[in-house]
Amino acid sequence: MIKTLLTGIIVTICIGSISYILLLKFGDPTLSWNTYINTTYGFTLRYPRGLELTATPINVEQARLVYDEFCKTHEGCG
């Protein structure tokens, strides 16, 4: 399942022959996320607060189930 983040909305207000376009931003819901940095392989990974990264090997299906369950109660997952 692919999830997208809504970060803003465009509102058009028409008064007579003049129209105003407003962009209302909601902000980045991932702004408060933590960042994991791997200097060995040169990558970073942002993850929601409250989600614990572990070195315990689990299969992809188990990891997806844990992540989906976590995302039901935390904003910004995708």
C-alpha cells in the first residue's frame, strides 16, 4: 500500500472580477521524526518517534506488519 502526505491546500477566492489564490501549508508531519545515520554505507533513514530500530533480524512481512500497526496511531507514516 502506498501512502502520500498532504502538505498543503490551494484556495481560490473570487470577489467580483478579482480572484485571490491562497496556499495554506499544513507543515511537514515528518519534521519531528528521528534520523538514523549509517556512515559505513553512507545513508540516512528518517523514522517516527516511538518507533524503535533494532538489529534483531526479522523477515520483511513481520517488519511491514509492525510498521503498519505503528502507523495507525502516528501521523506522518508513509
